[in-house]
Amino acid sequence: MSKWLRENLWRHAFATSMCVFSLFPLYLVVLSSFKSGGSLQLSSFVPKEISWDNYKMLFSSPKIPYLAWVKNSMVIATAVAVSSVVIGAASAFAFSRLKFKGKKFGIQLLLLVQMFPAVLALSAVYVIMERVYSFAPSIGLGSQAGLILVYLGGSMGVNIWLLKGFVDSIPAELDEAAKIDGASPVQTYWLIFIPLATPVLAVVCLLSFIGTFNEFIVARLFLVEMNGRTVAVGLQQFVGGQYATNWGAFAAGSILASIPIVIIFLSLQKYIVNGLTAGSVKG
Amino acid sequence: MSGIFRGKFAIFLKIVTLAGVTAILSLLAQSAFASGESAIGAFLIFAIAILNFTYFTKFSIPLKFFVPGILFFIAFVIAPIVFTVIMSTFNYQTGNYISKDASIEQVLILGVEPDANQTTFDLVSGKDIDGNDAVLVSDIAGKKFFISTKDTITDVDAAKLTINEYGVATSAPGFTASSPDELAANTTYSDIRYKYKDGYYIKIEAQGVGAVFRQTIAYDSKTDTMKNIITGDVYKNNGRGNFALESNPQKVLMPGWRSPIWFENYTKLVTDSRIRTPLIKVFIWTVLFAALTVLSTFAFGLLLALALNRKVRGRRIYRSILILPYAMPSVMSILIWAGMFDSEFGAINNILHTHIAWFSSATFARAAVLLVNLWLGFPYFYLICSGSLQAIPSELLEAAAIDGANPRQVFRRITLPLLLQILSPLLIASFAYNFNNFNLIYLLTGGGPRNTLDGEIAGATDILISYTYQIAFGRNIHDFGLASAISVLIFFLVASISFYGLRKSKVMETFG
């Protein structure tokens, strides 16, 4: 056995088997989406036929308002991502750059509250939004605007925390220089900080978009109407029913919905990994 | 560009924006107060006040940055948490969901009984001579006709009536029948109790039909009791949100109201064995599930990172494939796995040539949950570990090698301890995250298998959080009080785990 083989064989063997493990479910979904049938079964590793029926069904069947679902998900996730970054950036800037009383308390509160998992407050959010519905149905339970408000509030802590991490990594020399030149904090924020931080804000915006797109349980509880659902809820209901399992169409639908998310994710890989480790590795 | 943020235009923009926001919030506050939601209304007033105060004065500059965030934070994070804690001290469940006033109203509406024969009459709705809502009733069996309003009952001579072929009177002097359009516009006429004899009244059951009822339950606000006028039974406020019969406290009038019961939801967790036994079972599985997940994802991630740490050929291709499970929207991939584990049509049995009913057996369901979570989680630790391996100074490893340590010893004595030290906060964070990994359990197994026929709420794969959800929303009875109590318990568990992790990561020290 050569030296190369001895040192590298296990590496390739292990990495390859993990790759197979990773790819198997994904490959199966792709296969199923091109198969006209209702199960996630593996009849052969090579597709025998390529049928576009499942994809056509998504866009033509009146029972599956797939396009409406995608639109809802896009609208909700975009609204949440943009607004939460606009609101969160200001708070993160203040936490990172301004000196004021109660700063330490604020950050600790932010951390503590995040440990109260969002799902646990679900019954409370439900009851509160039910009451909001009683006087303002358009922003209460069952409305997309209400869901956006809940997401926005719920993601505030995480986003401020995440943004603060990124903001800390932007050098402070420029805004200190602006301060010396007589700029007020508000001017420093708009004229120096925002132009500098735009790429970072865009990254957090996309991360927040992915997170909201992926959210399931609040959307499930909130959006009852068939046409008002998000992709995640719609597709889950589609295969969740005991007797109405149509995996082919589900496979097609989830592939189409996942592709943009996977692309965003892979292109932001570097930032995501940095964001994951920031704050913990440096200590 | 910079002019936007200075001078008159900026002030103009500020005033317009604030005025708009103030107007919208005021409208909302007004309708909140109008429908009795004074807490929400008060919050909206508070929001208006603090917004205008902050942006029109120079009271505090940091506050100008914080105010929108703080308001959202209070409304959708702090308020639900406070509300959860309050709910956990209440008997707040299906049957005890409404306020006390609404409950009394409902009990009185339901506290009626039909007469002995369950008499029904044909009738026509309309107005009497004074314009009051009235009905023209035809007692066909008794050959009697009368006009009845809320307070009066007047017999009418059959000779003066127009009677149709079924023997039903359709018009009478002093009575104007309403047209269907008039009835549709009248929202109250069908709720009126039209007077009948002997304490009974006539209630409109359907178009043209009325039935005879009498009130049996009466409320005495002085003693806060309900009394059955006919039998004399007294129902006392039992202090737990119901009026209960004095002689048999199990018999309560429905619906009850949400009533404070202080720590009963908490003590129930310990004293009531029907709640305690499943809770302990679920708790053990939750810890086991979270620990095994962290262990397996970390082990596989680390091994991969080690395997691909050197310049192995094709490393970039491996990396982009291995990251895919992490990049996929997890809702989709969990559902895909659920389909693959299907006992009849799933790929897993298909490939293994087995017929295992994965989600019907506790052991197999748990194994499936762990396998799927490994798939979802190992890329995360692979990414983290390969980053951290690079951060270990190579001099250390070289020095050890020079001292004669073989690669295995270097790994066990130097690399692994260092890695664990660097990554322990992330391992703890991952434990805390999986402790509450609701999506996985809910979408993959739904917490099952569970024996619903025996009234079991906790399934074999239920973790604390999915169990809580099950109590709050999963069954016919929604018990928000008990669910909130468990939520508060979980909060303390997770907070102490995370606090420990934070202290380790020294984040706490870098504040300020």
C-alpha cells in the first residue's frame, strides 16, 4: 500500500459516504418530482421517464394555489427582512457606538429574553392577536399584516444581537473623525455609518429573509385561509393530510421553493459561518 | 444627498412621518378602547406619547435610535412573556376561556328549559300597533290565537283574522307582518323573549316557528351565586372559574370564566400523577434527544473536518455537497424525510427491503428522529470545526510531533481539548437549541406514536416544547394555563443552560 493511499484513503472514503448521505434525500426528491406517482419510493437510481406532470400541476391545479403561496412567502419574508433591518440597525448602532446609561442592562435583557423560546409565548401571542382581531381585523389573527408584525417583533432581539456583532466589526475611526468634525450622532448614523454598513445590512437582511421563509409554526397557526398560506404551510398541509399524500407535486413544489434559498445561502456561506462563530470563538 | 438629512426638508419629513404614525396609532387606540381592549389601547397611547416626545425634544439621543425597536420589543416579546406568566396562574382553558361577565351572561342564556310537552307554535313576526316587535301566534291544537310582545300578550278573536289553508293566522287587526327584507334588517327580533303564560316565553326557533321556554337559572349578584328557580339548587362560585352545585361540587354550570388559581398549575405538575408521569418521561427524552443530537452531529462534523483538513483532492466539491443539508429550508427537508420513512411508500423500507412501521414504534420513531437530526445538523459542526481547526496554532502541533507524539496522541492530547475549549459555548448553544427543536418533532413524527385512545397527550418522541404545544393547541381541550406553566418551567431550564454557556464564552465580560 502506497503512502498516499494509507494517508488519504479513509479521508475520501468517509467524505464520500457522508456526501452520499447528504445527497440521497435530495436526489430522491428530484427523482420523485419527475415521476408521475404519489410516493417517495425508489424504483431505480436512474430515472426511467421524465414527466413534467407534477410541475404542471403546481401551476394549473385549482386545488393547489402554489403561485399564491410563493407570493405570500415572498411578500411576508421581504417585508419582515427589510423592516427588521431598518429598525434593528438603528438599535444596533446605538448599542455598538453610543455611550448611555443602562446599556449593559439593555444588552443583558436582550440576551435573557431570547432564551424564552418564541414557541413558548405562542399561546400568549395567539390570545393577544385574537383580541387585536376583535377591533382591527386587518392586523389581527388570520391576516398577513398581523403575521408580519408578530415576526417583526419576534425577530427584533435576534436581529439586533446579530447586527450588533456585525457593526462591532466595522472600524469606528471614520465615525470618530466625523464626531470630531462636529457631526451629531444622527448625522453620523445617516452620512457615515449607513453607507459603510450597507453590505453588512444586506447580508443580515437576506439571513432574516431565509429565517422568515423557513418559519412554519406561527404561520400555520395564523393563516387559515387556503390562498393566504405561505409555501411552507401550504406544502406541509399538502402532504400532512392522512389520505391526500401526493409526494410528486410536493417534491416539485419544494424544489422550486428551495432553489432560491439554497443559492442565497451558498453565496453568503462565508458571512454565515463568521456570524455563527462570532462572539464565541474570539473569547 | 446629504441635504435630505439636514435643514428644513428634514424637519418637514420628520413632522409628516410622525403625524402619519400618530394618526394611525390614534385610530387604532380609539377602536381598541371602544371594544374594551383597554390594555392594548393603553399601550398604543404610550407608543404615541413616547414617539412624539423622543423625536420632538432633545431629551435623549440614544432613545431616538431605540424607540421603534423598543416598542416592537415590548409589544411582541415582553408582553407575550408577561402574559404567559400571568396565564400560568389562571384556570385558562376550553370551558374557562371568557371573562366572568361574559360567563354569567352565557350561563343565563343557557339556563332555560322547554315546557313539559316541548310545545311549538306557528307564528308570524311583525310589529304591534305601537311599533314594538311582536309575533302573531297560532295555537292550532288549542284553536287559539294571540299577539305577543316582550311584555304583553293579547288574545285575538279567530273571526277577525286572516287564516291560511294550514290554519295559521297571517294577519290581524293591530298587527303588521314584516316583509322578509324588513326582518333581514332587524337584528334583534329573533332574540326577544315574547311573553307567554305561567312564566314561560316564546322564542323564535326558525322562520315562522316558535318554541316555549322558561328561565330556570337566576343570578344573585349580592351573594355571587346562581340559583335554579325551579328546583331550588344553589350554585356557588367555587373560586376556580365555575359556579358549582353546593351538594355536589363536581357539577358545574358551563361555560366558566378564566379565574386566578395562583400556583395550582405549577403544583399540578408535581402532585397530579396524570400530568407528572408523562412530564418526567418527556423531560428525560428531551435531555436524551438534545444530548445525543449534539454528540452525533459534533462527532460526525469533527471527523469530516479532520478528514478534509489537509489539502485533500476535491475538497471544495466535498464542501459544497456537504453543506447542502444545511442550506435547504429545513421545513422542506424534514417533510421529505417524513415521506422517506413512510412504512408503505417510503424509500427507506424500499431500499432495506423491510416493512418497518417507523412511526408506530417508540424505538424506531426515536431512531428516525435522531438520524434526521444528524443529517440536518452535521454540516453546521463541520463548518465550525474546520474553521476552528485552522485557528489552532500549528507550532503547538509541530512541537508535540517533535517531542515524539504520534498523530493520534497529538489529536487526543492537544487538538481535541483545545477544540472543546473553543467550541464549548457553541455545543451548549446547540444543546439549548435542540432542547426546543419544535419543527423537527412536529413535522417528522408529530410527537407520536401516542396512544390517543387512552387519552394520552405525550407521545414517545414528544419533547417538552411539542408537549406544551399539544396541551395548548393539539387536542379538543386547549389548556393555556397548564401550557403556560410548563413554558415558564422550560424558560428557567433553558436560561440556566444558556447562562452557563454564556459565562463560559465570556461574552458577559465584554459588555459595556
